[in-house]
Amino acid sequence: MEKKTNPMSVIALILAIIGFFSCGGTSLIALILAIIAKKNDAEDKLAKAAFIISIITLILGIVITVACVACGACAAVAGGTTTYLALLA
């Protein structure tokens, strides 16, 4: 008998890939869905791929957010309006 693909793992994989392009925007949802799909079927390779990709994109999103906040803080402390305007462009 042929094994069917779990729809939850497919959705988790799609959200994880979207999270990669949006710097972790949907990675948390993908991570939760991947965990649930992995609990339902331990041999699901799509759920494992979604789990790994969502963790990577979640970490990447956190790093980028922290870097942007630090850069904005440096621009605010420097007081130069040209630096701050360059950030907005």
C-alpha cells in the first residue's frame, strides 16, 4: 500500500520556504506545524525538512532583526541625519 503525504507537513514546508524569503516571518508557524506533523508520523521526511528549514529561517530572522535594531541605535547615537536618512532609503 502506498503511503500518502501528510498535508500538514506540506503546509509546514511551504510556510518554511516563505519564511526564508520573508526573513522568518512565518517560520514560527511552520515550526509548530512541522513538530505536530512529525509527532503524527515519525518517518515523514517533509516534516523533517520543514522543521530544519523553519529553525534556520527563525534564527536568521532573529539575527537580522537584532542587527537592524543595533544599526538604528548606532545611527541615532551618532546624531547624523544623513546616516539616518541612508537607513530609510
